[in-house]
Amino acid sequence: QVELVESGGGLVQAGGSLKLSCIASGNIKSISFMGWYRQTPAEERELVASITSGDFANYADSVKGRFTISRDGAKNTVFLEMNSLKSEDTGLYYCRMYSYGSGSDHWGQGAQVTVSS
């Protein structure tokens, strides 16, 4: 059993910053990558940023230069630092952990981020 718990969401004014955290616990085996996804009522869940076990980071074009993903491998934790937030960044942010070797794929419960304009 694996559990992912997100924290750090909230309400912020446009131009402000938030930092999300996701801690994975349980029977964790060889994490290949961890990522953050965003979902809004009008759109499908989309990848915001991901980071591999080798610390290769990937970002959606809409957040490049504003968001930074990082991880603490020893603590099975991934972070998403979000700066210069815009109203279009509003959404439910989900943490995901995936292992290529086992095919295990786990998601958190989501953290709400609301950016007021």
C-alpha cells in the first residue's frame, strides 16, 4: 500500500507564490518519476511538471520560468515551487508517483490552488 499526501495549497493573489509538497509513504519501490498534474472543471488533467530519479525535470510550456520542481529522494518527497502565479494556474494539483519497473502508478488526493486576479 502506497499513500501520497499533498500539502501547501491555498488562496493567493496573482503574482504571489505557493509551494506544494507531496510525501509518499508505504511500500515504495524504485520510483522512476514523480510529477504534478493540474485539473480544472473545464479541462482534462494535464502535466505541470515532473522529475525523474536522475533529477531530469520537465515542465509544461505554460509554467516554464515560473515553477520549479524538486525532490528529496531519501524522504520520497517532491516539491513544486510556484512563483508569479496567474489566475489560469488555478486548479486541483495532484501528485503522481510512477515506477517503470513494477508499473505501479499512484496518485494523491489533490491540493487546491486558487489564484485571485
